[in-house]
Amino acid sequence: MLDVTDSRNFSRTLGAIALVAGPLLWLASSAVSPAWAEDTGDYLAEIAAAPNRHLLSAGLFLLGCIVLLPGLLATAHLLRGRRVTVGQIGASILAVGAMIAGGVVFVINAFEVVMVDDAANRTEMIALSERGEDSLAAGIVFFVSFFGGFVLGLVLLAVGLWTKRAVPVWSPLLLVGAIAWMFVGGEGQLGSIVGMAVLVAGFAPIAAKILALSDEEWARWQPLPDGGRRPARTEELGPASTA
């Protein structure tokens, strides 16, 4: 239960909830989005038919990026050790990439809604949209947010989770699988929804692990032991028995 009077409990519970809620909001964003056509003219026509849904989709995606942040911070805390871990670096990169992507998507979707206004010349707007997609700036933003943020961040996070043995092995495999799915079948609406569902399933065991820790364990500098096994401690075993 979320206890706002205890910072240990609050940060742990909020982080676990955020890890699942963020990707779920991304899934909802894909589900409500009305525009998926590859042809620019058809794409703008789909937006014109449901501009409010297009904005709602962008808002849900941005909200998901914001909500995910406490979850990624909690994951970085979970993976603490004697040295900075690959998983912590991955969580940080993913957080930055998500925020960039969320802001860019919202701005672009808002601009596209303006482009399909009845007063706008549709032919000119199609040409403008195509020039924007082919521009160097758009390519850089896409590379930084998607490849530099989502892909690299998720891969490093998956490696960190696996080496730390923090979660079942299928959890990092699902995170990597979600990336692979984005390249193979994530362009359409159904493919995007499936990819986000896989991402939710990959994050869920991390959230469960965070919730399974006690407030005292969470308050430690290193919540999990090295190698995934808790060493026996003298204070836990008590005085040695004598024959």
C-alpha cells in the first residue's frame, strides 16, 4: 500500500506502479491513434477525420513518458551496487530518450492537427509534411530519441537486469523482444499495440521485484546482493552455536 508518510514506502511503491502505468499509457496512445497510413495524403486525411483523437494519442504518449520516470529511477535504485551498473546507465538513457520522444510527438501531432484545418491548402500541407520527414533535423531527432534512447536504453537495461539476476530471465528477454518487434511489425496500429503489450510484460517483473522488497531493504544503498543471492550475515545468523 502506498504510504505518503514514509519516503521509503512511497518511492518504492510509486516506482513499481509507474513502471507498468507508463507503458500502459503508451499502449492506450497506440489504441486511440487514428492515423497509421504510410501515404502522406492518406495519413493527413485520417488526422482530419479525428483530430481530437490524434491530440489525445500524443497526450497519452507524453503522459506515459512522464509517468515512467519514477519507475526508471526506482529501477536504477534497485540495480545499485559497488559500481555504476550497465542497467543504471540504460535506465538513465531510456528516461532521457522517452522525454525527448514524448515532447517531440506531442508537438508534431499538434502541428499536424493545424495542418489539416479546413482553411489550410491540403496539397501544400502534404508537401510540407514530406519535406519535414526528409529533413536532417527530423532524422537527428528520430535517431537520438528512438535509437539512442529507446533501443540503446532498453538493451542496456535488459543486460543490467540479467547480469544482476534481479528478475526472471524472461523479463529482459521481453524488453529486447519489444525492440525487435518495433522493427519487424510495429509500424501498424496492431503491431504497435502488441509491442507495447510486450513492453508492459517485460517491465511487470521489475515492478513486482521492487514491491517484494521491504522498506528496510529498499532503504539500503544496495537493495540487492551481488550475484542475485543474499549472503549469510553474522547479525542474521546470530551467535555461533557451540558443541
